[in-house]
Amino acid sequence: MVQAKTSKLIRIGIFYDGSYFFKVSNFYKFGHPRKARLSLGGIHDFVRAKVAELENVDEQYCHIIGAHYFRGRLSAQAATATDQLGKERMFDDVLIRSGILTHYLPLDETNYQRPVEKGIDVMLSVEALDLTFHKQFDVVVLVACDGDYVSLIRKINGFGTRVMLLAWDFSYEFETESKSVRKEHTRVSQSLLNTVTYPIMMSRLIDDRTSSRDAIVNGLFVN
């Protein structure tokens, strides 16, 4: 017997680990047959459709009431010197148009060739906990892969909020600006997958041949 859908409003909060999202988007642009970047609007459409399916409600009752993007950022001087300033500003425009609030921390530029990101997982976790408590999200969506977020998920579960994880495993080689070949490899923490309510391996879903004509899946990419 099919259970009737409810008309309960589902409040959704989305939290992006920006460095991870950027790596995934680069993979689909440079290391995957799709040859296209991820679309933030497409991800939000996917989230609403998937939450509606999993929560057994009509999609019209699923609303994203907060979306937040966290990442380390170069200083203006370093970004200018490496020709990154314009690219960062352009992506900021994309985030703004998608209704996503940005949260940046300065990168540690001690090694100017390889700046280090520090504290982003803590910043994301504190913000996610605070907003989940005050905005009373029904579902929190996390775009991340690091096992460091397990404690955050357990705390959110304690509020009675479900957590959906959008995750990708991937590996590819690409040529850097200096013409050297670099390998990028990312694997999602198993403990992270085990802790969330709704684990979704996006890489598997996208590559599934039955999804080739799925408008929601194809909408995950920028035309």
C-alpha cells in the first residue's frame, strides 16, 4: 500500500565545504566525460526533489531557507599576483545569484606556492549548529567528504533534524599551469556516510546509465 504524501512544510538548510565542492566541480569540468561544471541552482533543485521523495511530501512543501558556502580565501595581494582575483569575484557573483551566503577565512600563505586552509570545518560546524537550533531546519544538507564532520552530524541528529550528505568519490589526472601532471583523488569518509540519515553518493548516481535522460540529474551541470 502506497503511503499518502503529507503536506507538512520541510525546512532545508544547505552547507557547502567550498574546497571540496570546488574540487568536485573541477573533476566534472576537466576529468569527466560531462566536461561541465556543477550548477548550484541545479543542486538546489535536486535537493528539493530528493528531500520530497525521502520525506514523502510534495516538492512544493520543501523549501531551502538557508544556504551557506565556506572556504579559505587568498589575500587580495596574493589573488592579484596569481591572477585569481577576477575568478574569485566571478564565482562570488554566481553564489549571490544562487542565494548562497559566503563565509571566508584567510588562507595561511606562509608557503606562498601552496596556501593552507585552516579552521573551515570548525567554522562550518559552529554556523550549522547555531542555524539548525535557531531556524529549526527539518533537513540539513551537507556537501562534504571529511570525517571531521561526524561530530557535527551527531549534534544535529540530537536536535531531531535529519542530515542528507551529497558526496562524490573521484580520481583523475590533470595538467597544471606549469605543465606538470597532477593527480587529484578524493574518497568520502565511511564514518560520515554511516552517520547521516540520507547518504547520497552523487558520483554513482550521475554515472548510472539509467540517469542519462533524467532532467534533475542533467540539471546538476551548467549548460
